[in-house]
Amino acid sequence: MDSDEIREREQERLLEGRELYSDDTGKPRLRRSVAAYLDALGTKEAVQTTTTQACNGR
């Protein structure tokens, strides 16, 4: 796949995403959405440990 094809596919993906939140005329439309944050890398625990160590002078 050459760079033009890659660019074209990325543009199509962007437009598909925009269509989810626009009406037939292209005006923005609010829709109910759900966002989820998954802490698969353990970032939350790492930040808490780092903060605790910094506060304790370690």
C-alpha cells in the first residue's frame, strides 16, 4: 500500500467519524456517547506510588 492509499484511507476514517455527529446537511449534531478509560498499563498505581514517594522525600 503506497502513501496515497494510506492517506486516502485515513481521510475516509475521519469523515466516517464526523458523520456520526452530523445531520444530513452536515451540521453538527449532539448524540449520546460513552467514553471509557482502561488503565491497562497500571498508570494509576504508578502515579500514586510516585506521588507518595515524592511526598515522603524518597
